[in-house]
Amino acid sequence: MALGSPHQRTTPLCSLGVGYRDRFGVAGPERRRLRSLPSIIRGNYHNEVEQPMTAVPRLSSRIGPRLRRGVSSRVTKLHREQLLRARIARYRSLSTNHGAFEDTRIVTPLLALGTGTIRAHGVQFGYLPSPSAYDRYTHVEARGAATIEIGAGSVLNNACVLVAEGTEIRLGRDVLLGPEVAIYDSDFHNLNPELRKRGDAAVAPVTVGDNVFIGTRATVLKGVTIGRNSIVGSGSVVTQDIPQGVIAAGNPCRIIRALDPEPAEDLGRPLGTMAEGGE
Ligand SMILES: CC(C)(COP(=O)(O)OP(=O)(O)OC[C@H]1O[C@@H](n2cnc3c(N)ncnc32)[C@H](O)[C@@H]1OP(=O)(O)O)[C@@H](O)C(=O)NCCC(=O)NCCS
């Protein structure tokens, strides 16, 4: 079929060689309806409606396989970025705490809640590619008058949870949190069985020192201080203080060994490059 024939105009080739139908799987009145929606709703639509994994352009057989492959991968990347942007916008619009996010890079969705103070300067939320980038969000919540502060150069991988109920959670500079790390300053329920649903919960501040690395799915509980440079192993439950310069792991988290005291050679990696690597 010749390019530009009336039949083909229903799936026009744009400058990338891909029509709207190809990217979104809709055409005609449905396409016009979608286009008229605000982008945030359009984003939800694409996000919530199952998109077939094969949503790549159908191109004319006149285009050679090499070009077709190039265009397909470009479109898939655009499609992915578009879905992610829509999700980030969606969680921003659901956020009730607009905190102080200066020079902050939001790579995957972030939900910021609560009436407390959230400060994050020079921080990266989310990491690509890492688990949960496309289906989870990072939850940062400062309830009441609580404070959550995250130091410059820190990177929180996807789907982390930080909830401060009554005191504060402070992360120093250059802290690394793996995917799904959770940090709480509270038990959230009174331990007395009679008061569990209505009594006050025990709260105590959490402090994570500079350059601490916390592995995936670790949980840090109320009142804990983790000393600078230390590492917490994946899946650990940290119930007590961890001194500086050690590797600690397990449930409950215990020191495994001290870290090499020699400072590592400075490789000079700039903030943010981690988010771009890998794909
Ligand atoms: C904690 C960690 C850094 C330790 O690495 P390591 O120094 O190579 O440790 P080893 O594998 O030599 O293990 C030393 C001991 O600690 C135990 N251990 C290691 N990691 C553990 C963990 N996460 N939980 C419980 N125990 C752990 C080992 O079983 C071993 O015990 P043993 O001496 O009784 O046999 C590593 O296991 C880890 O958890 N890395 C985090 C990975 C991650 O989540 N990355 C985030 C992705 S962005």
C-alpha cells in the first residue's frame, strides 16, 4: 500500500514514523476524546488501562527491518517515559505536603503527605532501572508537627517509605537507600492491648548519618541512630543504634564487621548519573 493512501491516514506516520494510534492504541473519536482531556487524566488512562506489551508501531512493510527496529525501540522508550511522567504527575497531584524540595530530582513517583515539615535539598527520589520503578511510589509522610529531612547527595531508590509521626527522621548527606527501605519514628499503635486503637504510640527520632548505605527492604525502627559510613544489609530490621563505619545485618540487625578504615579513592561520580545508567 502506498504511503499516504486514505486508509493509512487513520494511522498516520508522524516525524518519528509512528502514529498516535500506534503509541496509544486508539484512533478516531476515542483519540480526539483522549486528546481533549487534561494530561494528568490522560496519564491515568494510559496508566490504569492495561497496555499490551506489544504496543509498538505497526509500520509500513516498505520500511526496512533495521529502521523498523530502531523506531520501535525509540517509541517503546518514549512510551515508557510518558507512562512514568504521567505517574509522577499523578502522585504529585495526590501529595498534600509540598515541602521544601530544592534541586531535587524525581525519577519515579513520590507521594509527600502530612502537615509536618519535609526538607530535601539536592536529593534524588527513584532510580532507573530498579525494581518497582513502574508500579510503586515512594511515600514520605510527616504527620502533625513531625519533620523529615534528607541531606544533599542522597539517593532514595524506588518505593521507599519514610513516616514520621511525632518526632523526626533525619538522613544525612549522601545516604543511599535501596528499593523498599522503610523508616519509621513510631510504633503507630499503643502496645497496651486495651489502648492499641486509641492510645498514644511510642515515638522516638531516627537519625541516619552521612554516607550510610541501607540495603533493599531493610526497616529502621523508632529511636535508631545509624553512624556515618555504615552499611545495613538487605532485609534487616534495625531496632538499636548502629555505630559508624560498620556493616550490620539481620533481624534484629547486628554488627557483622567493621568497614575498612581506609578512605576509598574518590571516583568523582556526580550526583544523578546513577539514574541514567543501565538502560
Ligand atoms: C550487608 C552486605 C553488604 C554484606 O556483604 P558482605 O560483606 O559481602 O557479607 P558476606 O556475604 O561476607 O556475609 C557476612 C555474614 O553476614 C551475613 N549477612 C550478610 N548479609 C546479610 C543480610 N542482609 N542479612 C542477614 N545476614 C547477612 C552472612 O550470612 C554472613 O554470615 P556468616 O559469617 O555467619 O556466614 C550484603 O549482604 C548486603 O545486604 N548488601 C545490600 C544489597 C542491597 O540491598 N543493595 C541495594 C540495591 S540498590
